[in-house]
Amino acid sequence: MKSICVIIQYRLRAILCGLVALSASLLMTGCDDSRDHGYFDYDPPSGYGALILDNQSPTDINLYVDGLYVGKVGNYSDKHYDFRPGSHRVVLDEHDGGRRWSGDIDILDGRLTIIKARFDFNHSRDYWVDVDLD
């Protein structure tokens, strides 16, 4: 009976050590959740950079770049657009024209320029916008 208890004890120790090792490896590698951490898994084509519009608002946003309509990004979603490197004038316009934001952004070769847009509750006619490079 004692030898069976010793065998069970060694097996439980081995299982426990395996679980500890697995937990440690998961903590060291982490998880990739692009929406929570702001990282987007996209590589622009050679000679281009990408603009990513991350719409964090409950309404659709129309995107204009250098005076031209580029597209619509649905509520709580994101979309990427490829552009030649350089400075570009960007306008965000709520689908019904209620909210608006404009600014100059830089597109860098091979890089992502991320525009995060959400409602600015202090100014009801504007978006709160963060621009980041990834």
C-alpha cells in the first residue's frame, strides 16, 4: 500500500511541475489581441505605408484623404488603406455629417499609421482622435 502511495505522489508531483511549466510559458509568450493592444497584423505592399482607421464609435465614419473620398469604416471596426509615403490631409466625417475631424498625418514606407477615432463627449461635434505609428 505504501509503494502505491509513493507512486501516486511522484505522478502528482510530475503533473504539478508540468502545469507550472505550462503556466510560465503562457505568461511569457502572452496573447495577441490586436483590438485591445493597438497592434494590427498587416504589412503594406512594397513602396507603400498603410493608414488604419480604428473606428471606436457607435456610428460609421467616412474617410477622406487629400480631398478624395476613400471609404467608410463601420462602427466599432477598423479598415486599412495603402498610400504612398508622405504627408496627407485626412478628414473624418460622421455618416450624417454630425461629427468631424481633420488633420495632417504622415505615412511612412512599410509602416502603419493608426488613427483611433471615438466620440469627444466634451465637444459634441468632434471626434477624439489619437494618431500612432506601429
